[in-house]
Amino acid sequence: MIQRIQPSKRYSEAVIANGLVFLSGMVPDNPDADATAQTANVLAQIDALLTEVGLTKSRIVDTTIYLADMADYNAMNAAWDLWVAEGQAPARATVEARLADPLWKVEIKVTAAL
């Protein structure tokens, strides 16, 4: 069975399938903020969506972080390091990419286990 969470015509915020929860790339609601604040905002959105499906960040198994500029790597990690649970860091890749909105500094996509 496949369950779609907050589906729209273009994408679903999350999809549950085969014991995994796939979250769409989450982007900041505060586009005028710096990379640390944008990252904290996105991580809060991830927490909220995981809560909606009955999970916590401890269930995240894989993360891809997209940065508009790798110069923001340390700023992003400042928020990430405060958020990630001790001893429960997921597998992670961080790449530089041109994001859909030029004001976005970060986009984060996660996969969690049920």
C-alpha cells in the first residue's frame, strides 16, 4: 500500500511505502534569513511532518542536503548539529545545487523508517 501525505497536483509532502517514509525536499519559509536560520526552519518543518506520520527524527535513515552555495556549509551545519540526535545521525550527502527560488539557501530531503 502507498499512502500520500498532503498531496497536491505536483507532489506530495511525504509518501509512505514499503516501510519507509519519503519526505519531499523541504525548503525554508524564511527566504530572507541566513543559511543557519533557513536550515533551522527546514528542520522544524521536517519535525512537524514526521510528527504527522507518527515518527521522530530518530527514524531518519538517509538525508540529502542541497545548498545553493557550499560557502554556507558551516552555517548549515551549525543548525544541523544542534538538531540531529546524539548517536542517531542518518546517512547524509550534501551537494551544491541551483535551487528553484534564488532566495533559498537550503533544501533538505529525508527518508525515514516506519
